[in-house]
Amino acid sequence: MPTAGRPHLTQYVTNGHPARQPEGTPVTDALRFSHGNAGNMAMLFYPTPTSSEISELAEAWTLHPLLREDLMNARQRPKLERYGNVLFLVARSARYIDEAEEVDFAEFHVLVRPGAVAVLCQDLRWIDGTEGSDFVEGQASTLDRRERTLLADENLLKLGPEAVLYRLLDAIVDGYSPVLQGLAIDKEQIERQVFSGDAAVAERIYRLSQEVVDMQQTVSSLTEVLDSLRAGFAKHNIPDELQSYLGDVSDHLTRAHSRSSDLRESLSQILNVNATLVAQRQNEDMKKISGWAAILFAPTLIGAIYGMNFDVMPELHWAFGYPMAVGLMVAFAVLLYVIFKRRKWM
């Protein structure tokens, strides 16, 4: 957990209308605002949550000790847990770095309670960069891009903090599409590389397969989170509009899961094809090696016979013995070469 970073951002919302507050607004003030009116909602954004900020939030919201420990620890798989009236969700967003052929994940911790929501980001790049503008208004320069933030839909904000959570999930799931598209493009490049006979393609297949596996695990885990949210619709009186909204998010996530599964299967098939092609090339090489070994074996055999140190041997003192031996060597070598050439071993 970082020990220093930017102060948290507070956003007040009244009946769906946001009103930005100064950075570093105390958590207790935000909580009092959310309790003052049924139409009020406080939104807290932590670009780089520190231990002291998490402790302040835990004390103000009276968080369970286990929940506080989870907030202190990053690198968690997507999950959904409830502690009393506080819902805790972990989600992972993704972006594809094409140059390195790697999927970069960022982890979000989301706390939802009546009238308030807190979003903790474990990676500053997803707040200050282009990616971050899809989720929160991290800087004043992004205020003109409200349509791409959690504050874009005022009608949705009227439905309470759950709407912010669903909006965040929607943005995260929509971000999976360009990642899967980038992986698919690299997969097509690998297919062409395999059939070109590039020996370095196997390592590329393994590396891309690992990225696809990580992506598939992230999508699968988030699918379980959405299933848990749907299971609590009736118990927690979630409005029909939010239920439909989450259903749309679930449909997009299902497509992402299907695409990631297809990519994993395709890469597995490509790896098998590459292994087959490599085995064929090695078989051809072995044929050539065996052919040349046989060609060299005949002259070696003749030379070994006539090189034996016996006193009585046919043609030993014959004037044409040497030319005959050399001729046999050449004849056998040429004969075997022609035979192997016709059988396409050479």
C-alpha cells in the first residue's frame, strides 16, 4: 500500500445532479451529507489510497476488521462480499499493450453503503491517463468528458450508489473488448508466422497464451461477481432499471468470456499445428541426415575392407585394385544419391 499520493476526491450528488467538492474533503463530512437527505449521495474516489486514508475511511464507516484488511491488500481476485449494510466489490480492469503483447490489469476496490460509495484504485495510471477518464474525473481537465465518466448519466445517479457501482462495472467490461481485439489481431499474426516456418513463434504462442489465460480468469471471476449481484436483487430491493442495466453488462461480459475462451482454444490449436510442422521439418532433416549417412557408409565400408592388413587378399597386388576400389566407392555413392533423390529424401 502506498504511503503517499494524491488526496482523495469527493463528489456530492443531489437528486442526480453532481456538485464537485474540494480535494481532501473529510470522510465524516461526506457521510453527514449523505445522511442529510434521501436524495443525497456522497462519492469518494481514491486515486492512490494510503494506509492513513483507508484507516480514516474504515473508522468513519465503521468497517469490519476483515474488510479493512482486504482494503489494505491489493492483488486480489474479483469478488463480492457483504458486511452488514456495506457491500465490498473487487474488480479488475484491463488494457492491452500491443508493443509488449501484454495485458495490463488495474484493480478497483468499491465500497457501497446507503447514500455513499467509495472507489479505491490501485494504479494511478488508470486515473490520470486516458483510461482513467473512463471511470472517474481525476482532474479538472477531464470535466468536459463527463459522458465517459461515472457522472455522465444523471438519471442513473438518481438511483443511488448501486448505480455508480453498475456504471463502473459497465465501463470495466466495455474495456475488455479492445483488449480481446488486440489479442485476436496478434493471434492472426501468429498464425501467419507459424506457416512461414519462423522458429521463434513457439515462444510467442506461449507468452500470448498466458495473457489470454489471465484475461479469461479475470472475466470468469467477474462473471461470478455479477451472478452474486443478481442473486441479491430481491433481497436488497434493487430497482428494475438497475436490474436491466446490470443485465446488459452481463450480456457484454458473457460475450467477452466467449471470445476469451475461443482465443485460448485457438492458441492451443495453433500450438499443436506448430508442433506438427516442427516435427515434419525435423523428420525431413532426419531423412537428409540418414541419406547422407548411407551414402558415406558405402565408401567407408569398401575402404575398411581394403584397408585390412592381411597378406593374402584378392586384388591386393592387382594394378587396377586401387582404381576399382575408388570406382566402387563413387558408384555406390552416386547410386544411393539417385535413389534417395527420387524418393525425395534429399
